Amino acid sequence: MAKAASLIRKSHFLGTKIRNLRKRNHLTLEDLSARCVKQDPSSAPSVSYLSMIERGQRTPSEAMLENFSNVFQKPIEWFLDSQPEAPEIAPDKGSSGGIVGMALEPNFLFEKDILQIAIPEMLSQAGISGRQFAHLLIRAHQEHHQNHFPDLERVADEVGGKNLYLSCEDLMSLLLAKGRKVEWFEQSGSLNEGIVTSYFKEPNVVFINRILQSHPARMKYDLAVHIGHAVLHNNEGLDCVLSTGESRKNSDNPDHDTPNAQDILGAWQDFESSFFAGALLCPRTPFRQLLESRGYDVRVHESLGISASVAMRRMTSVSPYPHWHYFDAYQAGKLKAVYRGNGIPLPWGNMRSVADPCQHWAVFRKFHDDSNAASAQLSILNVNGKPRLYCCESVKITDVANRPRVLCAGLDLNPAIRAQGIDADTLVGELQQACISYGGSSVVPYHMKTQLLRVAKILNIQWVERGLEGAVRVICTRGKSCPRKPGCYLNGHG
């Protein structure tokens, strides 16, 4: 009783501190309650009780306070001191990333009529097709909204009932229920040709390659995409062709087509249906709960019977931490899918190849890794003149066309470091200098590792902790901007 009374006397700012910590780390009340359950179910608060604690209407028990201490990696005394916590919330989206726009000035040069004339000419000279331009627009839109499209998720939840374990048979039934017929075709492919896995033919037939019968994870994705077109676009998805490898619309060779409204609309409908497919196979709430319980282990796709690419792309969307990126790469250096939630510069460019790519990016190093196990890497990259610390998890897979691919999901750790009251620019700058002094890579010094380990535990992403056990690598976007001394391309290692 005396301890409880003492706790009450010291808890004047406790609710405010917990609320600010929660918001600074992008957690909802439900997220924090779930994190506490993972630490210790017996002392975890319910969502309603947690809300009352934050409003100062309840005082947590000692065990519950210890639970908060473990979740946020703060000593218990910090919650009970007499210093109020400043109401600091995470920075506005985009303010801490590498996405840089340009001012549309002088205004009159950016009028709609002028742009409609100038853009086709610009694309023709740059060798970018209309469809590639459409994908650039969509990627910018996706990154501006931080991969969050709640309207598409709501439709997917209604169709799939938030079922995290839909089977191929379930998805086939849903497709048939939406008025589609299914027919099978046979086409094999090679490493150079790629494979068409499915396509839609009006008025209502979906053709599926029989090879997918041996690849149920890929079949789930194709079926989900066609369900998306049926639900979202009725019969407007007339040119929906899904493929893997270098087949048809997935080719990155520019065709110099003049962009038109139909190109833009078709590409947008394909994006909507693909996003819908991810939301159907990995509904936000149950998938997020599963990821939280597994520490965002990328192998979670195995237990769900879906592809690693679907799970990893969806991971970037459902996580409470918004600063993710995702790469899907083919050898050598072709990026087939890119998402940059915090504006990380591209190591190659998915519209063109470059002569001096940085060889130290994890997504490319993984191609030379004999192991198919997932691997974590910490990297430091200068963005807009300041060093940023990234951590990613890469996994090597083989697609339906038997082509090797590397999937890479990662996050920008600077906002997470800053959220814990640490000067991220100073810490990462010191770590960068340590790496450069050792030729470009270094183990994390103990005092920094202790700080970063707390950040990793708050994020609840286990591969960030694994990344701290290995070397940190200095990376760049191009060899000509290499910060290593001497630079890789001057050293004959290019």
C-alpha cells in the first residue's frame, strides 16, 4: 500500500510522458497495448485503461510501469521524475527524408497547356516511354502518401473479410463470384524471355498459366490482382497482363511512345489492383499484429503461403513507423519495383543503367551471397549533405521464370534516433567517420551500439538488432560521389 501511495505521488507527468513517447514513435493505443502484451501479458494494460493512464485518470501498477520501461527502453525513474515532457511529436511526413521537389516558378511556365506540350517532348528526348512516365507519377503519389491508401484497404477488407489465411481455392471462388470465368493456358519461359503468368480478356475471362499450379504463392497474388480489377474497375481492366522476368509490359526498355491519358489511367488501375491484392492477402490489422508478434521477420510469408515480395511490400504500409523503403532487383542492377517512404536516393535508377553503381548496397551485395537466408545490413548514405543511417533486410529468391531476384525492405533510422532525444546527425556523422577511417566499414562502437539497440527494441524490428552485430557500410548513389578514401572506382575495385 505504501509503495502504491508513493507511486501516485510521483506520477504527476507520467500520463503525458507515455502519450508523447507513444506518439513520437508512431504508435496507436492499440499498438502500445500489443507491445506491452508481448513484453508481459500479465501486466499489460488494455486499450481503454491505457487511455485513462495517459489522461491522468489511472496510475499504473509497478509491474505495468516496468512493462512501459521495457517497451520504451527508459528507466522507471524517468517516468516518475518531476520534469514535464515537452509535447514533441514526430516531424511532419517528408520533412526528414530525401524527397526533394522544385518550386514551380516562374508560374506561367508551368501552366497546364504548356506542360501538355513540353512533357511529351521531354520524355522523347530522355528516352522514357509514356508508361514509364505514368509509373514515375504513381511512385511520387505513393511516396507522398507514405504508401497509405485506406479506401483501397477498406474495399479489400470487405471482399476478403480480413482473412489472413485465404487459400487459392478461396480466391478462385471470390473471382468467380465477381463474374469472372477462368481458363488455363500453357507457356514456359527462359531466363531471357520471362513468363506471362495471367491476363484478362474481355468481356470476363481470366487466363492463368498452368505453371502457377506449382507456384501457389504467385497464383494467390495473380488471383487477388484480377479480383481487384473486377471489384475496382469492373470491365475497365482490359489490358491487365501479369508477368515475371522481362516479359511484355514489365520490360524497362523505353519504347518512346508518346504518353496519353489511357497510358496513365491503365498504369494507375494496375497500381490500384496490385495494392488491393496486397491488402486482400495481408489485411492491415491481423497482418500488423502478426508482424508485431514476430518482430517483423520477413519469413512471415512462409506461414501465410504468400510470396516474400507481397509480405515485404505490405510490411512498409502497415508498420506504425512510416520511414520505409523497398527494392526489388534483378541482376545486374535492374530495379523492378521501388518504394521510398523517406526519399532514399536510388542506387541505380529503374529507368536506366549507370556505369558506376555503388557496389556496397545490400540489395546488390546479396546477389553474390551463396546463402539464401535473409541478411541484415546497416548502411550510411549522405542525403542532401547530411549522413543518414539505414538498416535493411535482404532476401534472395527465384521467380517463376527461374530468375534470381533480391528483395530488400529497409528503414531510415534517423527519425527513430531523433525520437529518443538523441542528436541523430552527430551520432551518424561520428559513425560515418569511423567507417571511413577503417576503409569504408566498421563495427558499431559500444557506446553507439547501446543507444541504437534501444532504438531497435522500441521499433520492435528484430533484424535491426541483427544488423547492429555486423559491420556498418558507407554507401553512395554513384561511384563518382564515393565518400571512401580512396574511392572504390579510384581503387580499381569498380
